[in-house]
Amino acid sequence: MKRYALMLLLSLAVISLVAYPCLAAPQQTAPGGPGPKAAPKGTPGRALAAKTASAKPPVIKLERVEIASYWGYYLDGILDKEGKLTAGRRGAPMVLAFIFSIENPNNFKILLDDLKFTVSFEDFELNTPTFFEDNYIPAKTTDYFRFHATFDYNTAQGALMVAGGHKLLEKNVKAPDLLKKWWEGITDFTFPISVNGTATFVGPDGKSMVVPFEGTFPPK
């Protein structure tokens, strides 16, 4: 009898060992359970790098120049307390608006981080405005931006005398005469206004891209 009971216990033990894996397997895939882990997919960083590796530079175009504020041409003498003219003079200011179109040819949005350009009246450099406002340009979209630049008669004359002195000699023209011509002719844009600059863009990967551009208004 004892021998029979011993054999029964051993049989039950063997059956339990064989059946346990089969019973445990359904528990791993039972409803609500975690289930088997999915195979790891590609690293997002690598996919992003591949996406932006062939990023195309945006296309920047000067569309037009507009007069934002204009007081005509004048020169005011600075008088002393006795009403006598001093050595200094105040000239008319002028504010111009530069309208650019920026085309984003990529399949992802891109950030315009900064933009700066040098403005020349004819061949004389007068001002270099810089802008730091961040703007996102959507994918496959052309956006338009308006940047204002202020031109002061006295500052422009200083730029002519310092940076453009040799050109004045070559063209045999005096700075006051040239400034008067520009300030009076700006209403009809009788002379070319040129821009030459760079814009910095940032893609989804955080890398910067510097894009040069130039343009002339009125178009040649």
C-alpha cells in the first residue's frame, strides 16, 4: 500500500512539471496582460538626421521697397541762443520698408533665426539693418516679411564721406548733391536700391544654415 501511494505521488509530480509551462504560457498573453515586447524600431534621432541631411536652402527674394515714412528733403540749421547758425545741421529722415519673400522648399517647417542686409543707393553703402525675430516657415510654403530701415541725412553723409569717399572722387560728385538727388528721387525710385545680406535658418535637427541673398529695386 505504501509503495502504491509513493508511486502515485511521483506520477503527480512528473505530470505537474510537464504541464506547468503549458499552463503558464497562456497567462503571458491573457487579456489585459503586457504581452510580448515589440521589436525595437529605428532610432528617432537617426530618422530625423536622415530627413534633414538633404535639406534644401530657402530661396530669399527682394520683392519691392516701399516708403514707410517720408518728410521730403530739407536741411535745418541748428541755431544758438542768439539765432546764429552753428556748424551743425539736421537733415530729413526717411524710413523704407523692404519686403522679402522666403520660400521653404523642404517637407518640414524651418525657423528663420535672423536676417541682415546692407542697403546701397546706387553703388554707395548707407545702412546695414539686422533683425532677430524668430519666424517659422511651413513646409512647401512661401512667406512674406517686411523689414523697416531708417535713413538719416547726416548719417548717410557720414557713410558717404568715410566708406564711399573714393567713389565720390571717381564719379566727380559731391556728397550733398548726391543726397539731395536721392531724397528727392525716392518718391519715384529714380535710382537703384540694392540689398546684399545673409539669413540664418534652423532645421528640425537644431543645425543652422546660412543662406546668402541679394536683390535690386526697381528690378533691372
